[in-house]
Amino acid sequence: MSKLPITKAGQSALADIMTKAVQKAVLEGDVDQDLIIICLIALLIGGRYTDRDLYEPILKHGCVLETCEITGLALQVIARHAVVVAPHRRTSTSKNDQSYQIGEMIGRILGADDYIDRIDTASVLEHFNGNELWKIAIDQRLVSDPISDETKPAKYSAIKLREAMVGKMPNWRPTSFATFTEDLS
């Protein structure tokens, strides 16, 4: 492609004009729903090295992708980028709270609570202290009497209680997509 003999200021002027044309086409044109989704995918992943496999069909076929291909691409992008971030990892000053909560919002929209793997596993329960395990065991009716902290039997050490709880609470969810940030902050 030959270069246009134009100044850098001229390049900027042309870029501004073309940006306005894109905005006008989007806001005033009759844009097909499939093209809208393709454009959103391109905006989200375009230029990301890790997403080149998802971006390749757009570069290769442009706006002639079938609806099922577009849907598949969109679902792959969502699956790859809808990440739930633990509150203690939200340390960037260049991101606001809402940007960290996108994964939670998408989880709520998709009803992802129904797809959460079982949480009553040793690898999850190991992160709760003995007192909290005791509260969970009472709440989940794994112990017969709600005994006060002072009279807990010695046989229920945190380790033994944790072992006894593994696999016994199939529906236990300490949090959900709707309350994750509130529950853990």
C-alpha cells in the first residue's frame, strides 16, 4: 500500500473525520445485530495477543460470519474475559470498583450460581477457621445441637470438623454472584 504524502497533523485530522464517520454509521445507520456483536467483540479483544485465536475469524471473514459463528465467538470471549476478582486482589488505582465486578455481573446475568461446583471440599474448607466451621456446621445441621462456643466438645478440633464436613453440604454456598463483593469485603 502506498503512503499518502500528508503531515502528522493531517493524519490526525483524517483520523478524526473517520472516527466521526464510524460514530455516525453506528448511531444513524441501520446496523444489523450480527454486525453489532462482531464490532463489540472486535472492540473487546482486538489487538490482544492472547485473543488472536478469537480475533482471527473476524479478520479473515469480516462481516460474513454466520450467526452461529458469531454467537460461538461471543460466548468464547465472555468465557475467557468474565473473571471474578477476589476483593484483596483489587489493588489497581487505574481501575474502579465496577470494572473489577464485571465477572460478578455477568455471572448474575447468566445465572451462573446454578453452575458453581460443589464448595464443600477440603480445598475450600481449609480456608475457614474452626469457629467459622462450627457456625457453618450448625447452620447446615451437621451437628445435632447448637452448642455454644464454650461447650464445644473437644473431639471437634478444626481439622476433624473440617474432615467431617467434606462432602456433606451439596447445596452450601457461602456467597453468590449477587453478593460476592459484599460478602468478602
